[in-house]
Amino acid sequence: MPEFRSPAERRRKMRFANVMNAHLVALREDRFTVTDSARVINISSSGLALLTALQIQVGETVTAYVDWPVRREDGCSVLLKTLGRVVRRDSDRTIAASIVSYEFCTTGLEDRSA
């Protein structure tokens, strides 16, 4: 994953530019859940930037299920599940979310008979 950091970068954590598919779940205060597909623009150990059509507001809790680009040795796909809050909304489609907790999950064995 290519790392990028401008000379005026204020973030403490390095960000890695890597476009990955994700599924985004927003938990509203009234316990209403909204879901949509998303694209990860960049990611660091403390946050991620995503493109999404969801109208998510700053402060909302979000869970992102990111399709990790590397499989396990046994062929299982890997998901990165993150939990955090939206900290910035840059446009109609771009949000930045903190990562409060994360875990890697497997999605099952792929059919290797082909």
C-alpha cells in the first residue's frame, strides 16, 4: 500500500492510499440502522476516509466492513471490521471516521475446485 504524507501533514498516524470495497452501517441515535456500500479512499491505524452515498452526519457512530486485499493462506477472504465516529464530512459523498476498535474476521473458504 503506498503511503502518502504532505509536508504540511498534521496527522500523527500515516495514511495508506488503498481503494477497497466496504459495507457501511450507520447507527442513528434512535437505534435506526442505515446501510450502504462504500469505497475506502485511505486508511490509517486511527481512522479511514470513505466515499458513500449515505447521508451520515458528523458524530454518528459507524461500523465499516472493509474487504481486506489479502487472503489467508487457506484461501479465506478477510474483512476488517471497524467501529468509530464520523469526524468530518468533506462533500456530499466523502466522510472521515475515527477507528475506536477493530477486528479482522474471516468470511469463509472460497471454492477452490475450479
